[in-house]
Amino acid sequence: MAAVSTANAEHYHWGQSCDGWHLLAGDDLSVIEERMPPGSVEQRHRHARARQFFYVLEGEAMMELEGVVHRLHRGEGLHVPSGSAHQVRNESAADVRFMVISAPKSHGDRIPAPLEAVQP
């Protein structure tokens, strides 16, 4: 077993010029580091099985969770229970880097959750 980092992990692109690195890609547990450039936003969605923990490594992320917007700074995180609609976005002028830990893995478990009456 070797040490893993963004230099040697499986890389993928998503959304609006965002990056992700699979640091651990197990069926029961997934650990991903992601980078979102300024102004980027992911599609609002939920997971039927996976629960997640988002943890900000650098920058500031806005996380909408079931209609409540949370401003997460470096060193802060938020638990997203399974079934909860959520959306992360970067409204700042700098990149945001964060970890997404999912149990079980969230890939293949994504259900679109259109914006209803979310308050900013």
C-alpha cells in the first residue's frame, strides 16, 4: 500500500471546470478531494444511500442543505445525511478545495433535487 495524494490519485473533471481526485474509492467508503474555481456550482441533488461529510481545506464554500445555506471556511465541515438535498457552490474570488467523505460511495447514487423554495 502506497501513500496517496492528488499527484497520483485518479483525477476527473466535473461541472464547471471543477476537479476531483479519488483518494479512496471503495464501495463502502469514498474519500475525494475536490477543487471548485470561483463562480462554480454543482447541481442540487440528494443521495438515496450515501451520507457525506464535506470538509473545507482551503477557501470558502457555500453549502445549501435542505434550504439552509451554510458558509464553510477552511477547517470547517458539514454532515449531509442520506436523502438530504444539497448543493455546494463557490461564490468567492478564489478556488475552494474540500474533502468529500461518503459512506457508502456516492457515485451512482445521485438523484437530482430541483430547487424549490430555498432561501439565500
